Amino acid sequence: MFMKIPDCNKPLCFFCRSCQPAWRNLNRINGKKYSFKKGELICKEGELIDGMYFLTSGAAKVHKQWGNAHENIIRFARAGDVLGFRGMSDNTFAISATALEDCNTCFIPNEHVKASFPVNPNLSIQFMQLYANELQLAEMRMNNLANLDVKGRIAGALLSLHQKFGVDNKGHLRLRISRQDIASYAGTTYETLFRVFSIWIAKGIIKTEGKSIKICKLGELKKESDA
Amino acid sequence: MFMKIPDCNKPLCFFCRSCQPAWRNLNRINGKKYSFKKGELICKEGELIDGMYFLTSGAAKVHKQWGNAHENIIRFARAGDVLGFRGMSDNTFAISATALEDCNTCFIPNEHVKASFPVNPNLSIQFMQLYANELQLAEMRMNNLANLDVKGRIAGALLSLHQKFGVDNKGHLRLRISRQDIASYAGTTYETLFRVFSIWIAKGIIKTEGKSIKICKLGELKKESDA
DNA sequence: GCAAAAGTATTATATATATCATGTTTTTAA
DNA sequence: TTAAAAACATGATATATATAATACTTTTGC
């Protein structure tokens, strides 16, 4: 579950991609490669996180536990995304991340992240842009949660998943995910999600086959999510 | 309402603060100073925004109009904050900003922002950290909107305002803001906000005096907002 | 200083959606 | 390979909160 990074100058590691080629060797020395099985916790709210995880393969959910059993999913991550604390100060984080598929990650300690900025002028600009984009997404999502009814929120959730993970050759969403997780992402309950799905399946807007979901009428979903 | 920036190397302008002293003169030449009266639109969703506004005084709301009359406030900004598109690509923005008090801003065109990065190594790091912080706030707010009931959301809204704008010597929130705006920020309606306020006033948790709001029992509000 | 507009106060009603309850199927672990 | 645990399916009920309707009060522009 842990080893030195053997080769990380591949396009999927955000960090190495943004560093000068000559610097990547130091990333290899200072970073660690962690693998996580489906369902495993990558980082947990309240824990001290002294570095960043860069997802190189797999998928994860970033979530927060509420009291007893109520979980809320804040966002999803796929290869190329960053997990763990943002910025570069040591800090405990208020949010957990769990692997939804088997994951490979590069863990880079804050020390080394900090040391990398002066030497890699492009790095902070890349981070800046990454965060700016995520911020924009976050604000859109905020809006959705605050203004749309359940249908709209579920539509938005499906569209995000569609955009982030794409579809396979059969048109099925590439991420196998439980209905409960979709509900948690849309800010609703499983039961309500089920009801909405039933309606949409009847209308031919989506099609399900076990855990696989196919969006048949993308336009209809878009209409729901910006009404 | 528009003039060349006369003097902007003061601590309140995020951009100048993050640049080398020698570079600030160029900011002065390339930037423009815009002033906005209370209620005036600073930037409007759909418009092309080819630069960033740096608030040096006053307060503003960042919001999105929904169809007919439904408005949602995404966040507030005070002196030191950035408005307008984030990142540095020319782009139309999905979000509007309106002055809540008379505002002074420095407008820096994207061209000059871009040109400033290579020369001011600290600049992109400052931006990165700014965005990282805002991202964290955004994700917390997302959570609130998705999981808390109205009471909790209103409590959260008041606490944010309290934290962002502070209180005067009488303990009143320093930002004079309409109930409708608080409701829009909390993702609810004026009427519901009114009901919740009535209860809290009766309980002595808050006190109102026209537009002025005083939080008497901060602890009680905190309890509401993380239940 | 006055008219118009924006903001504030309040109740009654409607409805969307969570909660509860119960059974079935699929997946996981031993 | 079976037992246990998640995940899925579905209806009935309760409730929080938006909507609607109406009147009063303060602020703003002319």
C-alpha cells in the first residue's frame, strides 16, 4: 500500500506535469505512492494532513459525515485531480475522501510542495488555475443546491458525473456508483432519488441496468437543471 | 466613476500588495480606478470580463439572477477581496456583483495580470492561496446548503456575515443589509427568514433595530448551524 | 418635501420532499 | 457456499417551507 514513486512523470500526475523535467526526479525521491482499494478511506476529516494526494488512476468521492448517518458528497475526483488539503499549510481538514474504485495516488509532503514553487515558476500558476476552475464549479454547484428542486439537483448531479467521467461504448456512465451516493451528491435521500429515476425511466430520459446508468436524453436533463 | 489609479500600493489592494514595489508603478499605469455607488452593478453575468476588480473599500454581493425574480447570493466581498472572473482567461462570467455600500476598486486588465506573473514570483502563490481559502469556504457553504434546515442556514449566514464584516462598538453587524439579501444568501425566502428572526428575537438570541442586527448569543447560533 | 419604490411585517394555505416502514435483491466477506 | 451486510424497491404519512395575499414603514430620487 505504500512505496517510493517509481515513475511519475506521466501526464496524469498534476504535480509532476507542472514541474520542470529536471525536478521530477526529486518528486520521485520525496513523494510516496499509495494505493487504495475500492471503499478504502484516503483521508479522514479531523486528521492532520501534511501533504497532497495526486490521483493518477481510479475515482474517489470527497465527502463529509454528518452526526450519525447522514453523509454528503461534495465532489468527485478522477485521475489528474488533487485530494487532501489545499494550499500548503499543515492543517487538519474538515473533509474525508474515499476510493470509489481502486486508486493510485502520489503523495507529496507539504515540505516538498513548498520547496518546489521557487524552482518551478509554472507550478503555482497551474495550481492557481486549477483552484480557480474548481472555485467556479463550486459556486455553480452552490447555486444548484440553493435554488433547484430535487429533480433539478439530481439532473445536475447526473450531468456532472457525465461530464467528469464520460460514458463507455454502450453509453453507460463510466463510474459505477450507488444510488445512495448519487442522492448524497444531489443533496437528497435515496427514496426521493428512486422516485425521480422511476419517472425519468418511464419517460425514456435515462435507462438503468443494475448499477449502470445511461443518459438517453441529455437535453431533457439540461432543461431540468437550469429551470 | 473612472480614472487612472493615483496611489494603489496600500495594503488593501490585493494585487499591488502581492507585487514587487518596483512593479507597482506599472500597475498604476495599466490599472483603472472605478468607483461604484451603493446599489450599482459592478459586473454582470453574461458580459465579457477582461480583467479583475480589486475591492479597496466598501462591500459588495456576488449573486446570480434566476429567471424572473429569484436571486441567489453566492458570497459577499469586502475590502481586499477580488471580484470578476477568476483565473486569467478572457471570459464571460456567469455571475454578477453589486455594490452594497459605496465601493472603490482597482481594475486590472487580464493582459497586465498575465504580464505580472513572470516578474512577481509571489503573485501566483498569493492568488493560489486566496483561491484555496475561498474554495474551502465554498465547500463548507455547499455543505450547509445541502444539509442544514432553514434555521441552520440562516444561522450560518449570520455567522458568515459576523466573521466577514465584524461588529461595531454597539455589537451591531457592520454591514447594513436587507433581510431579503440575508434570505437570498441563506437560500430561503424573506417570509421564512422573518419567522425565524421572530423566534430568535423572542429567545434573545438576536436583536434588531431597523436594519441593524446584533447577535446576542453567538453560541446558540453556532449550535443551530452545525446540528 | 413628496411621490414612488423598496423594504418590512404577518397570516393562511398548498406542496414538495423527508421520514418511516417493510420486503427483495445483490454484493461482500468468512 | 453460506451468512451477513449493503444496496435496491415501493407505498403511506408527516412536516418543513415556499407561495400567496395584504397592509404598513422606511428609504430614495426628483
